[in-house]
Amino acid sequence: MTENEIAKIIVDSAFQIHTKLGPGLLESVYETVLASVLRRCGLKVERQAPIPIRFEDLTFDEGFRADLIVENKVIVELKSVEQTAPVHKKQVLTYIKLADKRLSLLVNFGAPLIKDGITRLVNGLPE
């Protein structure tokens, strides 16, 4: 399954969850529910997966934690805020570079319309 096929399932699942639960819950609630829904779709999902940082000859075992990594291909960073800030996109771009992934989705469940709360970020993924 390609990154784009996985992303479609993630976006469809986020839409279902946002429609049923609405905006404004804690990020951890959306993380738990989204991981469960994606697993029911047959996808492998890791929650709070540690990502090491490598710098020159140094390796730090836990540089950050990805909210979700789906099928070991797509990082999903979740927010539940009124509006994402530019720093959130920069953060996610750094995550996918450090994790050597090609696609990430920044999903803000705090947005009134979920379509306005999803940002796709790529790292060398052909369109």
C-alpha cells in the first residue's frame, strides 16, 4: 500500500471521527480513537513511537515521539487547537526528515471543519 493510499484512509477516518465527536476534545482522545479506527481498517498503527535523532556521529535514542505512525510509512501529528501555527508545520517537516519518511499528515481536530484542519507535508514523495 502506498503512502497516498494510506493517507486517504487516514483522512476518511479523521472525517468520520470529527463528524461523530466534533471538535474540542483532548488530543489524546482523538489519538486513541483514530488509532483504533485505523486498526479496524486493517492498518498497522504505532502510538507515541519514539524516533531517534542522529547528528554527526551521535545518536539520541528518543528525540521525539510521533503521535501515530501508520504502516511504518506515514506520520500523523495530531492537534486539538483553534488554529495551527506555522511552527506546527515546521515541526512535522522536521519529524518526517528525521524519521526518514516521505509523508506526514498534520490533523487538527480543533478546526470547525476537519477539511480545514488537515495539512499534508511531504519529504521527497512524488506527487
